[in-house]
Amino acid sequence: MVIGGGVIGCSIAREVTRYTPDVVILEKEADVADGTSKANNAEVHSGIGEKHGTLKQKLNVRGNRMYEEFVKGLGVDFKRQGLLIVITPRSLPDRVTGRLPALRRQLLKELVPRLILLSGKRKGIPGQRIVGREEIFRMEPNVTREAIVGVHDPTYGLVSPYKLTIALAEHAIINGAKVFLDTEVTGVNVEGGRVKGVVTDRGEISAPIVVNAAGVFADDVADMAGAGGFKIHPRKGATLIFDKETTTEYVRGSVAEAKLFVKKKSKGGGGMPTIEGNLQLGPTAIEVDDKNDTSISAGEIEEIFERFHYLLPDFPRRSVIAAFSGVRAPTTDEDFIIGPSDTAHGFVNVAGMQSPGLASAPAVAQMVLEILQDLGVPSEPRPGFDPVRPTPALFADQDRKGRERLIKEDRRHGHVICRCEQVTEADVVNAIHGIVPATNMDAVKRRTRAGMGRCHGGFCGNRVAAIIARELWMPVTAVTKDGGGSRLFAGETKHFLEEIG
Amino acid sequence: MKKIRRPDVAVIGAGPAGLAAAIAAYRAGMEDVMLIERDMELGGILPQCIHDGFGSIVFKEALTGPQYAQRYIDELGGTDVEAKLNTLVLDISPKRRITAVNAREGIIDIQPKAIVLAMGCRERTRHQILLPGYRPAGVVNAGLAQRYINIEGLMPGRKMVILGSGDIGLIMARRVTLEGAEVAGVFELMDHPGGITRNVVQCLHDFDIPLHLSHTVTFIHGKKRVEGVSVAEVDSEFKPIKDTERFVPCDTLMLSVGLIPENEISKKAGVELDPVTGGPVVDERMGTSVPGMFSAGNVVNVFDLVDYVSRSAEDAGEGAAEYVRKPGRRKKPIRVVPGENVKYVVPQLVRDTGRDMSFYFRVERPQRSVAIQVLAGGEVLTRRKAKMVLPPEMIKADISPGDFGGRGKVGPISVEVVSDEE
Ligand SMILES: Cc1cc2nc3c(=O)[nH]c(=O)nc-3n(C[C@H](O)[C@H](O)[C@H](O)COP(=O)(O)OP(=O)(O)OC[C@H]3O[C@@H](n4cnc5c(N)ncnc54)[C@H](O)[C@@H]3O)c2cc1C
């Protein structure tokens, strides 16, 4: 049993179904990928940013290498597009040779890129190379003129984190797993030093092995089993997303500014397109008290503008189409905590999964599988495992022929309901009746992109709500944005007037 | 390969602009006019605008939106214009090749001799104005809320805060009040209302709804559904003043924070856009930078009055018909530039001074006792007095060939608003 339907929980569950179909995922929200796994920067880092020798550094490098194999059969795009690390006068803190400008410049130009290469080599990251100033501008014409030199990191990639998580959950399901949504674990039953199962807000479920992949809540869940002893202090990160159109004019790949010898709590971030082609700028890193604090403050917006204005001057400020915040789950010592509990046999913590959790997911799943096999999960691959997850084709992703074929198969593909992202009625219907069904607006958006474009649901919002209501036999007034109390409407018109009398 | 359709004129969008343009092109002798609309009915935004105030210029009557639209729909019924509903244009090439899709015919190729772009505009969202806070349900654009209430019979909330005092925001304040919801207040960033005076009086004052000028929303509270907003007064640079911040409980934040002309496909077609209006740079016939491509209505710039939309669309429809008949080279344009206290002028170009034309413009700041002047090469062509001009109200200045006084070649044209206090 896996607690938490994020990218980590779903990766583990899918891995386990290769050996046994007897897997359950419990998720408190109305959809998988509804925690941090939907609100991150979608980068599959190479591992260059992590401190050498940490668990997360090792799993990051290993996970990155495994990605093609990991997404195979899932119907999810992964693009190894590379990262351009730009070295600027700000790449060294002032305390380092701040008063010796000539020496400083020399260091920045000659030493810093070599330090990065050396560090990459030590961590086992292949293919990094130094890029001269001219080449930087050839690769990214809009990068700051202050750029001195760069390093290209070719193994860096991009993936859609929520599409990946949904696909993993669905792949697990077609191989026998069960996913219970809207199911919150409120207690863990431990008897005589052994895990027996969990208590949820919808009843008890017994299981001899329980994996804690509860993201920012992993410390709370661990405490329920008496297997804690670590504390997660939530750290929020905000990102701005830009219109696709200006993005393609503005950046070609991902760019980041090198920052050496700074005490950093999280990677510096940068300007990176999503795999769908929208530029993202961010993230910030702010300690918060509330694990559900996914707000974005005016100060953070300012900070993002200010910080990236340097690296990417004149970025298209006016074409922000969305902003989001995600909550990281760092522990006090800032590393992943992966391992079986000594006190509750059968209970496994997979905690502290902050960045690069997404990049590390394949390696984390493999590591956890090995732990679970020690606890009794079969070690022989199962012959019945289906390596391919059936994926409904999205209209927008097809070429002309593909689109014509889709319309022939289902006329509702001729009915485009989201004009910005060209999502059709059939796309929405397929998402609603998917293997992990999309039962609210955000869930439909994650699968189809309806409402993700520049008008942000201004055109398609009512249409998507009506289709959800129709397909799920519910009144439109019961449709939610994101499950729970997030209803879109207060009622029908005239309703209040009747109440008032 | 399916057959390529080759109409004389294709009009994209069947709102008031598209309807008027299609009818005008047909009346100008075009036999094969195609009107393409992505929605399931004609009329664009008008069917949801059930308040009155439409048609005072064109029909000299106060009509509701649906009534105004119906006049044109009826007139269209008397023509041979082919209306394609539920059909979305996916792409237009600079060579005027349209790719569209609908459920009945699948993907359709259309190669018209001329095109009128009449896609209207869309609402600016909370993210485009970078509103801080959470992302709960209950943040809704005023235009979408209008559609929910007036077409679909759904109430987006019970207790609202409205940000932005544009006309749609004002009209929706009244509309939701009539539905038994409460409006805790309308908050406006500027020190003057965004909508026209009549709406401020009839929609807010008459219902005792407070209007807070020089205020903004600083934070949206609520994780699943809106629970309230923080509001604050702003200083002269529109920055919130910290100690004026206060919490207003509500379940809905309605936004009326501006409209953006919808020009994504115009851009694909290679049409040059004006960074100020957000719409195509046009001449007096609403012709764009791409020969044979015209534009009409709110896709050009946000007109306040539907009557102006219809009028400008007639020019576009006739312009398209003329182009089909005589696709030859166009005259070199004269530039039209905004002068004193004028934010922008549409059209931005004039090619032919030998016909009647209208300039539509907005002022930058409110001003009393003014003269509105059109100049060419520095010489005043026309002058008209006005008691008061306001930024939210679009102004129209008409010019006839006689005003050019037989000048053959004229210098740059400009429109200006100057003080008339002697
Ligand atoms: C701003 C930001 C940017 C980031 N960018 C990157 C990046 O570019 N690359 C990268 O590799 N990493 C990145 N990360 C980190 C990455 O997002 C995380 O490491 C990853 O998503 C963690 O996945 P998870 O499954 O552990 O957590 P989550 O996705 O949060 O999943 C945990 C799930 O458990 C559920 N849950 C919790 N408690 C219970 C309970 N009691 N009962 C039932 N269910 C429960 C939650 O609802 C949630 O769905 C970023 C993080 C942030 C915040």
C-alpha cells in the first residue's frame, strides 16, 4: 500500500506492479498529482546542482539516466533538451575577490566553468562542455550581455510532471493496482512492531507493507506509525508562466545563472520552457508555516521579475498567463529520507522528497522496490505485466492527417471547445472517462490543457463544466474546480430570490 | 483531398462586427460570402448582454443586446450569406488560406478572395494583472459571469467583490444584485471610474453599491473557494498603501480588468499589430497590412459602443468587396497620429482622402471644455467643441472629402484634443 498519489507514490506503485498486481494507492485529494507534483518546474535536472555525496545527488544522476526507459510505454513526452548554465559577474559572491576586478574576471571566465565541469565529472554527469560567449548568444540571443562564458549540460530534460504522474498511476492500474481518491489516511495500525494497515476517513484497509510517500505530509504520516523522528519544514516556491507565443520568440531552451559558493536552500531556478512550450520564470524559495500555503505574494512576483530581469532582460512581462506556487518538503538536513522503519516492520518512509524529486523519481522507485522486495514483494517479474498504457490521442498534438483520422473516429473531435489550446469535446470526454477519471475542472485541464491557455478558461470554462456534468450525471452546480469545497457555482439563478422571498 | 472552398469573402466571427461586415459585403455585390463562427449561435457576445443601451446611433432606439443582434440576424436571413456555426478557424496563412474545423465536415480548407477578421476580444485574467493570493474557485471574469447568469442560469456566487469599474463590471454589479446576491463593493485602481458615467449612476448609485476609487485587491484568500480578499488604497504610482489594507469577506471575486483584442490568428496571418490598441494597424477601410485582409469591431480596438462596431464593420465589408473587384495595388498611406491628449487613433492609416471616414480615439485624461480637432500637415481640417472628454468613452470624429479642401497631397493626419477655454 502506498500513501500519496504524487509522482513518487505513483512511480513506486507502477514499479511494484511489475512484480505483483496487489498494490493500492491512497490519495486524499480528488485526483493524483494534486500535491507538489502538479506545481513544480518540470525539470529533469542532471544533478549538477546537488551537493556531492548526498542521497539526492546520487538518485538524481541515476534517475536522470533512467528517464527514457522510465517513460517508455507511458505515452508521455520526455525531452532531453539540455540546459545552458550562464556565468555572469554575479556568479561569485562579492566576498570572493570582490576588490580585485581583473582577477575576478579571470576567475569567472577560466576557473568557474572548469569547476562546474569538474564537479559534474565527480558526480558522474556526462557530456558537459564549456560554451563561449558568442555561442551563448547564438543559442539564446536574449540572454544578458553580461554573460561571460557558459556550460552546456546536455542530459538535462523536461517532462510534464502531472501528465507523468497520471500516466504512472494509470499504468499501475492497468496492471492491477487500485487507486482510491478522496481518501485521507488518518492513522496507521501497528501491532507488535508490525504494520497491519491504515485508517482512512473512509474506513480501514489492511496491508502488511505501507509506503509513506505523502510529500509535505510525510512527517505527519510517519508519526502516525511511530516511525517518524524527522520534521518537514514546508518551503514554498512560486513561478510565473508566459504565453507560448512570446516564449518561442524569446527563449529556445532552458537557461540558468551559475551561482557558486552561496548557501542555497534550493536550486537557483531560471528561465525554462515547459515541455508544452510556455516559458517559466522561477521559482522563489520561502519558508512557510502552512503545508498548504500555495499562495503567491506580491513580493514574490516582484522578486521573480527582479531576479530574472538580470539574466533575461526585456523578457515579455506583459504576457504572463499564469502563476503558481508549490510547496517543497525539505527535512532539517535537506536530504531525502528513504528506508524501512526499525520500529514498525513493513513501514517504509520515502520522505524529504524536495527538488529534485521529479528528476530522481525513477531511481527512487527502484531503490524502494528493492527495500520492498526485502520485505516480501516477489522478486520475479510477472509475465502478465502490460508494458504499454493506452493513451487517448489529443487533437492538438496531431498533424493534419491525425486530426482528420480522429474526427472520423469520433465526430466530437471536430468540436473544439478550448480555442487557446485547441482542445476538443472528445478530448474532454476521454479525460473524464479515463483510467484515473478526471472529475473536476483542474483534473480535465491537467489531462487536456483546456483552460491552460492565455484566456484561462474564459471561453471554455462553461463548456468544460457542462460536459463534466453531462458525462457524470450530476448537476452543473456540483462541478468543482479542484474537488472538495471548490464548487464553481453558488446555485441556479432565481434561487436566492426565492430564498429571500 | 477534399475540395477547397473559394468564396469571395470569408468573415471570421459572427458577433456584431462579423454580421455587419458579412451583410455589407453581400450588399456590395459579393455573391459568395461565408461567415464562420465558433459558437453555436450568431451574435457573439450580444445574446448575453440583456441590459439595454444598444443601438442608439444605428437604430436611434435603446435596444437590448439580443434585440440588437436579432436585427442583423434577421437581415442576414434575407441574404445568401452562408453561416457556418460551431466552426473554429485553426489557422490563416499570409496567402489567405483558412484552415477551419467542425464536427460535420471535419477539417475544411477555404481560400477566399478577401477576409474580414472579426474575432472580437477576450477578458484580461487575474494572472495578467498579477493578482497575488491563492487560486481557489470563485475568481471569475465579469463577462464569463454574465454568460453564466444570463445564458446558463447559474450564479457564480452570493457575495461578491468586483475589481475594476469597466462597463461590464458595473453592469454585472447591478445584475447580481437583482439576482439577490450582495456586492460588497466595486474597487477601481484609477482615480476615475473605468466605465461610462451612465453606468456608474444606473448600476451602482441607484443600488447603493459602494465604489472605491484608487483601490486594488492585494490578496485572494481561500484554498478551495474564495473566502475573502484583502483590499488597499493605492498611491499615485498604483502601489498599495500598506496600512490601508483591510479584509473584505466574500465568496466571489469578479474581475472587470480590461479586454484584449483576440489577434492570435491575425498574427499567424502576418498582420501587423499596433502595440497600443492590440489590434491590427488599419486604414480607413479597415484594411490591414496584408492585402485582402480586413478587420472589424473589437478585434481592431475595444470600441465602447456596439454601434461603432457595426459602422466600422460595414467599412470593412465594403472594403473587402472592393478588393475582390479590384485587387490591384493600394495607394501609399498617410499616417494618422495621436496628438495632444489622445491615446490612440483608429484607423492608423488613410489611403484615400476622397471618401467619408471616421476616426475613433480615446483621450489620455479627463478634460473639460475642449475642442476636438483633426489636422493634416499641421492645418486644422475640422474642429468640434465638447463639454467633457473622459478616457473610458471612445470619441468619433468624422471627416468628409470636402474637409481636405481639394488638397491633393496631404501631410500626416493627426487628431488632438485642446482646451477651448477663452
Ligand atoms: C516550486 C517547485 C519547483 C520544483 N521543481 C522541480 C523540478 O524542476 N525538478 C524536480 O526534480 N523537482 C522539482 N521540485 C520537487 C518536486 O516537485 C517534488 O520532489 C515531487 O513532486 C515530490 O513528489 P511527491 O510524490 O513526494 O509529493 P506530492 O506530489 O506532494 O505527493 C504527495 C501526495 O500525498 C498525498 N497525501 C498527503 N498526506 C496524505 C494522507 N494522509 N492520506 C492520503 N494522501 C496523502 C498528497 O495529497 C499528495 O498528493 C519542485 C518543487 C517545487 C515546490
